[in-house]
Amino acid sequence: MKLKVLLASVFLALGLSANAQIVIKLSHVVATDTPKGQASEFFAKRAGELTKGKVKVDVYANSQLYKDKEEMEALQMGAVQMLAPSLAKFGPLGVKEFEVFDFPFLFDNTADLHKITQGPVGASLLAKLEPKGVKGLAFWDNGFKSFSANTPLKNVADYKGKKFRIQSSKVLEEQTRALGGIPQVMAFSEVYQALQTGVVDGTENPISNLYSQKMHEVQKHLTLTEHGYLGYAVIVNKKFWDGLPADIRGQLEQAMKEATALANSVAKKDNDDALDGVKKAGKTTVYVPTKEERMALKKVLVPVHAKMVDRVGKELLEAIYKDTGFDPKKL
């Protein structure tokens, strides 16, 4: 009897009755047909199945509830329970360490990336969000970025003087300048028109973004540099999460684990399919750098790590180097 009373008081503290369904609002999911969108819908389905209907996840695509800049505040206040923002969103929250994912050529391949995002370093990064009232649950891939422009990008000199659209990031600004380019921070929704009208000359994107936004229609050249990573972190309001019954939390963690595997596999397939789509469209010349050309680009961009290390911390960068086996001194 005492246990029932205790459980009832816990549910009351959560604003629930013992039989009430727990509703999770999952926002910032962009379009439903993206890897993030598909994974979010899958998580909602599995959460319902594993909890036997005790949890209902409502997915709000395309920032239906709040605008981009408002969503993080809404999460911290508990107005929404879960988000899946890009890693660039944590800088304004005061957790600049996530900017390390903007470092060019930090990961040679997906296996190296997952040593970090699915390992101790990734877990330590997510833990840095907790003092902000945010609990990190997982990293979801979007893919590796490649450069595009209306002129060929084969040699480092080809980037000089060109205006490249970038996300808002001091690291990406330094990356662009290291190439001799001119960084242009711009909202993603504005990029197609900016490329079409010549406001910017080129951009960097995972191929799935380039293709889905039809940027290949206004970019004559694409070089598969795969120099940088674009991904997301799935986060939840910490107070809400900690207040869930332990069994429910465990079931949701399992649903998130399965959704993460799906998100990453869909991201890879989408990028592969998008590259085929770009080639078949016939409007963009796709170029694969030679080993020598890629190394020349790497030698120019990896020094950005040393210039920007104070933003993320030397200890973090060295931990990533250690786990991936990357040694910048060997370039």
C-alpha cells in the first residue's frame, strides 16, 4: 500500500495520474522524409510499442511549434520535451565544445566518426549539456559535406576569392578563409536563390542536402571532398527525463538506440542515392579528388584545428585524435 502511495505522489509531481499517458513533444525535425524525420517517426512508433502505449510521442516537423531560435528555450522551460537540433545550436547555449564537429578533416570516415559519437568522448560532450537543464540522448548523422561551385574545384587555388555559404560558425569562417574564400553566413532556406542569383558562388553540404534542395540545378561543379561532418544531437528536458519511471526511461532508451541505428543507415543511403540523382540530372559535373589533391586540401585545412582549439579545449581535441588515430603532425 505504501508503494502505491509513493508511486501516486511521483506521478502527481509529474502532473500525471498513475494511468495517464505520458506525452512527449518532439520538435525541430525538418521534413518528414529526411533521415532525421524518418528516425523521429520510428522513435515515436517504437516508444509506443515498447511502453505498451504508456508513452505517446508527437512529432512536429518543420518547426511547427516554435521558430528555430525559440526551440531551445522552449525545451529548457519544458514547453517541449525533446528536440533534435544541429550541433551548431549548442554554441549559443554556452557549450562551445560541440563546435569541434565543424573542424575540417577531423574524421576520415564514418567508422572514425562513430568512435566519437557512440563512444566515451561523445557521452562526455552530451553530459556538458546537463547544467543547462538538457539531457543528451544520442547523435544522429546527416553526412559528410562536400564543396560545390559554378567553377571547378580541383586545386586549393580554385577556392580563392569565391564566396561560400556557411552555417553560423567561427570554425567554418576560419575554414573558408584558410582556403582563400569569403565566408557568407546565410539561412539554409535562402541558399538556393543566393546560388541562383550569384550572391554566393558556392557552398558545402552533404549530398542529400544539395540534392533535396535542388542546389545541383544552380551549381555546375561538385567536388567530393567529404571534408566536414554535419549531424544532430537528440536532446530532452532533463527534469522531465529524470522524473520518468525507471522502466519507462529504459524502454525509451532502447527506442532511441534503435532509432539512432536507423537514422545513421538512412543518412548513408540518402547520400548515396542523392549522388546518383545529381549525376543522372546531368547539370553538375561531379569530381572525385585524387589522393594528392585531397592531401593538398587537408594540409591547408587541418591547421584550422590549432587556430580554433581554444574554442573547444585542447583536451577534447586530443581525446578525439587519440580515439580515431589521427595525427596532424604526419600530414
